[in-house]
Amino acid sequence: KAEDKKEEEKKEEAPPLELEKDEPTGGKKAAALKEKVGFQLCDCTLNVVPALGGRVLTPLTDGGLQYLVAGARANVGVKSGRYLFEAKIVEMMASTEPATGTPRNAPMPRQVLKVGVVAEGAPLFLGETDASISFDSEGFTVCEKKRESNGKRIARGQTVGVLINLDPKSQNKNTVSLFLDGVRATQPVALPEAMVGKTLFPVVNFKNITVHTNFGSDPLAQLPFTCRTMQQMDSKDAVVAPGGGPGKDGKYDVLFPIGLPDEATFDWLDDFLAKNPTYCELSDRAIIKWAESSGMHRPSVNSWKNSNDKPDVNFGIPMMDDFSVRRVLNAVVATQPRNYVVMEVKSNLIQAERQEVLKRFSPALFKRVAHVVMGEPNDEFKKMQLEKLLQEKQEKAMMKWKAKQAEMKRKKEMDERQKALMEMKKKADETRKKVADEAKKKAQAALKKVQSETRKAEAKKKAEEAGEEYVEEEDAEEEPKEEEDVKVEVKEEEEKKADEMEVDEEDGPPEVELTEEEQKMWFRPPAVGGTGDLAAGVLNLSFGKFSIPEPSEGFDDIRFDWQGAEASKAYLHKWVVERKRTSRIEELEPGDWFLKKNQEWMKLFADWQAKHRTFKNSPAQKAKELAAKKRKDAGEEDVADEDAVDDSELQNVVDVNDTGKGEPLYKDFTFEDWALLQLRYELHLLQIAFKKDVADPERAGVHDTHMAFYYTKYFKKTLNLKAFTVSDNTELTMLVKDAIGWGADEKVLTSLLEDDAEPSVCLKMSEEHRRERQRRIDAGDETARLKFLPAAISQPSKALAFAPAGPAGVPMGALGGAPAGAFRPPLGNPAAKQWGGKGAIHPQMGGFGCKGGKGAW
């Protein structure tokens, strides 16, 4: 019995019978394949170095390339029949690591080999889609993106054979098998649905190893059956991939797409590569996609500097994050004869950067072509853009609909749980009530029995005492009262109605359509919160240098895909002008003219405040104010100020510091008047200085959206709208509309004053405005009363940068160097309390006497 059991176990452990048959001999021979089976550079990753006629493949392993999987696809595919190709690991390479050691996030294993097949049109990397089958050196089979162990590791020196069986007469038709040293290592793997009926191309993926491949007539390891190799294919069973060879002039193409940011430049590139698969994309985007295909994880990026042109990399691997890979590839691509597309949105638009890249490609080997895609696209491209826009819109609607359905389902389940709990509670209440009723009935019955027995005993005793015969009376039986059972009836019809009310009114997923405005779009806009082609800061710094290539730059050809040369140049010029109007200049710095004017203004502003302080504290003025107060308390009419300048003569005042009898024109200024004076002149100064420093007639002035930015850039302080109790720039400038306004069409800041207007002009306007405002208040119009916050007058945080040093090394007019007699009201002064500071017109700064406040391809 033991021997029989062992025999049965041996039979169970015996491998299945080999169903593959020997290659038939004799008969009519089909035409043999003429092309040599091997690898073309256009079907290899950039780190593959072919040797020995393409039979040996070695990867580059420097500057981060040691982390990237190398891939090579054969130039001939199988569409029918049964054929073999082989591979062998001939060298295991030790990758170069940084001095800090192997990065924690480096993909494992360090050395790997994958062999398999992909369907025509599928990516070069095995296991990335459903259209591939692969076997790797770790002993795994990957089919339909599912990785399962086959228990057969691939060691160095072993011959790896991959058998592609598309023979309809074979029992193993539509399968792929793995053999090691001629011995079957796996059972035939059936082709997934995505690969059935398609041409299959042999593919080798490897990392940090040297691979020997064999497509020739003689197998390196004989299989249990005779089988033809790829090179022995019948021509009717083969499909030759398009070659990526040179053009008629013997040169390879290097294309430079020239397109504007966020105008579908990358969509154009994707469409071009789909139609021209032999071209290789050179871009940071391509490197990141390659890294992700090599097993590296890139977390979601929300950085301000992230863009399609220059993605923000965060793999956690130093040589990947600093784009050392790009620097190595820069030296490699010029030595590999193949067709390239240099995809750099910004660099391709700037002449100096274009010419720098051109130097890397020898004119003897490459034809350097600028491909301009600018202006109105052709109908085919516009249709593609609308289809993508509709698809994105449909996906968003589906996500919203699914979220709504999930929320409704959650609420329904919650309601059902709540109903179940209520049902349980009602049943428990009923049970408790029933038990209580039964206990009550038993107690009542017992009480009645006791009462009956007591009554009978008393009756019997009375009868005996009377000498009478006792006759026992029967107790009258009370008819039991039938209590209605309280039951919880589940009204199914009502619940169904409630459920129907909760069901979404829509029968199915929503169907979206493009609006009339969207149908007129040439390019689909970037998603809200999505990634644009260029980071905002990069775009603002560079768009002024955008240009269309000229023949003198060294291009062999300049092609215009959508519009001609003149139309494209006009389109670019219009785009740049519009961008100048709405974008801000990050690198702009105040010029000498502004620094001088602003220094003079700061000193003059401090002098006026000091004189105002001196005047207010003079005995004569104090006596006048005291007399006015007494008249007001006595109910007498206020006496007109005989020394005040008449309204009609206000603009003719020559000396604003002395209008007569030593009174300054600004003698009645309050905090709000000083704030409006400063606002008038500084916005005027900002507009004039901006035009001078930019020196670009196409920039009309400071745009509304960037006024706060430029104000801070020039005056080194914040323009606080809330301090002026307004909500936007338009409301702010309405406070000083006599001096500052906005361009009707371009929404840019404009000054109504002469360019050389003196600050005294703004002071006179402020006094005129103050008088008008006071008249309205006196007439009972409280809306004319201004109530600014202390921050309406602010000090520059870096005032020292504006001012030359004074005699004692202190900048004149700066925070610590106020002129003699500067405005320093004491803490008890009503003005100090009104303005909220420690005795200064700049309360938040603590007074004038304070020490100051807090690479391309």
C-alpha cells in the first residue's frame, strides 16, 4: 500500500505533458523574412547602448539613470505562427550611489530583467497596461497587470526563451510560454482579451544588467521540440515596425515646437507623437513618466512652482529630484542618431535659450526644425480640443453625480438604521408594558382573593354567633376586559413612498453638453486649481522675451502648422501686449528718480506734520480753540474764521505753510486728511515712477489686480484697504478721485495731475475735500464723516533703503531721524487719542522717535 501511495504521488507531481509539437518539415515553403530582426534606437529608451550588432544591450547607470528601467522593443512583430526569441544576463552591474548611501525610496530590486511581449501600439514598459505579458528575474509572471509568482527565478548565465504561439492549429494557440535553459518554466499563459488578434512584439526591460538577446537562426538552448526563431519567420507571419531612420538628406529631425503657454502645446505634441511614434520626446515631463514606469512613486504636487513645462519633482531620490538625469541625457542624445522633439514651452519661445539648445545637435547629423503652432488651429485640432473639453466636463459631472448618489445612499442607510432602532425600542416598550400589566393583574387577583376569604370568614363568624347556619356565597366572576394589544404596524406602503422620494430625480448618469461659449473656444483651458504649462512667476519674468524663430538663428527649416509667419507674429504680439497689461513684473525695482522723489516727499510730509503740531500747540491757537469751545457750550453761534483762505483763492495759495498771520493751510487737518494727502501723492508718484522704470509704451500703467503689489514694491509698505474702510481699489481711488482714476478700457491706474505736480497740489486738494466734507457734516449728512483705522498711514518697513545718511549718520526723514519739531503729540493730547498712537501721526510705529517697527534641454 505504501508503494502504491508513493507511485500515486509521483504521478501527481509529474509535469503535464508537453503539448507543443515539432515544427513540421517539408511542404511548400513560404517567403522568408528579409529584414534583420533586432532593435532600432527609436524603439529603445535613451539609456540603452546597443553593442555587437545590437545583440548585446547595456544600460547607462550614471546621474540617476541607475534607477530607470531600460527598455527595447524588437523591430519585427508576430501576427501568426509560432516563434521563439531568447535573452541572457551576461553581467550584473553595481550601480553608482551617492555618498550618503542608497536612497530609501530607490526602487527595488537594484538589478532586474523582464522579458515578454506587448501588443502593437502598447507602451515600451512591460506590465504597464493590459496589452502585455512578461516574466521577470524575481520569478513572477505579469499578465493583465496582475503579478503572480511562477517560482522560477532567472539567474545570470541562464538562457531565457520566450515562445510566442499564435498558430491557430496548435493546442496552445494564443499563448506565451517561458523556458529556462531549454526547460519549460511555466505553463502557457493565455493572451488577455486586449492582445488577442493583435501583432505581438518581443520586449526586453532591464536595469543595471547587460543583456544578450538572440533572434537568430540557432537557439542558444534547444527546446524539447523543434521551433523556429524570430529570424526564421515567414514574411506572411511578420509585421515590420516603421523605421526611424534619417530623411532623404541623410539627417535626423530635431523638432522644436513653438507654442504659447496654456494653448494646447502639449496636446499638439501628444497628437504628433501618436502619428509619429518614431520620434522621441525630450522633456522633464517625459523623464517623470519614465521614472514612474520604473517603479518610482511621485506624491501629488501642489507647489506654486509646479508646471507642465517644469514639473516639481519629489521622488525622495536626490539624483532624480535635482534632475541629474537631464544633464546626463543632454550629453547622450546628440550622439544617438534618432528623431527628437525638444519640448520646452518657455525655452523654445526665447531666442537665446533656443540657440543654446541648437548647439547640442550637429547640423551634419540633424536637421533642426522650428515647428510653430500658434494662432487659430485647424478644424481637426479644434474638434479634438472640444472632444477633450467635453470629456473632462463629463468626468466632472460623473464624479459629482456619484458623490451625490453615495451621499443619498449613506443617508438612506442611516435612516434605515434609525428606523430599526425605533422599532426595537417600541417592541421593548411593549414587552415591558405587557409584563407590568400581567404583574398588576396577578396582584389584583391576589388582593381580591384575600378580600373574599376575609369577607367569608367574617360572615361565617356572624352566622355562628347568631346560631344560624352559614351558607357560603359564591364570588361573582368579573368578565375580563380585553385589552387592545398595542402593536407597531410597519406601513410598507408609506416607507416605499418615502424611499421613492429619496431616489434621485435623474434616471441615470448626467449627460453634459458644451455651452455656446465653450464651443467657440480654440483651446481647452487649464482646470481650476490644475497645473498650467508655466508657473505664474516664470511666465511673468519671461513672456516679454517671447519671439518666433528667424532663419538667422540657425534653424534648417521653420514650419508654420496653423497660420503663416506674419499671422503668427501678429498673434504673438497681440498676446504679449495683453499679457503686459495684466501681468506684473516680479523683477521690477524702483529707479533713482523715484528714490529721490520719495525721499523728498517723506521729508516734506514730516515737516508739514511738525509745523501742524507746532501750530496746534501755540498759545494763540489754544486760546482761539478755548473761546470756540465756550461759545459752543453756551449755545452761541460759531464765529467765522476771518484768517481762513476763501475757497475761490485756495488754489492760488503760494505758501501752504503760511497763508497769513502764520497759519498753515492744513491747520484743520485731522488724521483722515493726512491719510488722504499721502494716498493722493503716493498713487500719483507710483504711476509716474512705474512708467519711467518700465520704459515700455505697451505697458499703459499699473493694472488694478497688481496695484497692491507695486505699492509694496515701491514704498516698502502695505496698502491696507480695510484701514480706509473700502473693499476694493476702485472704492479706494474714489476717495481721491480728484487726483487718481482708472483707464476706462484697460483698467490701469491713471493720474489726473501733471507729471511734475508738486506735493502742495495734493495738499490743496486735500484741504478742498476737507472743507466740502465738513459742509456736508454741518448740514447733517453723516455719510460724509470719515473713520479710518490707524493703519491708513503706515511707515515703510525698510525706510533706510530710500534715504541717504544725514549729518549724524541718520537718514533724513527716516523713522529714527525726524526733523526738529516733528509731530510728537503727548499721550494726553486729544489728537494722540483720536489717532490711537503714542503721540504720533503714525501710531502703529510708535511715533517718529521710535527705533523702527517689527535649466533646459
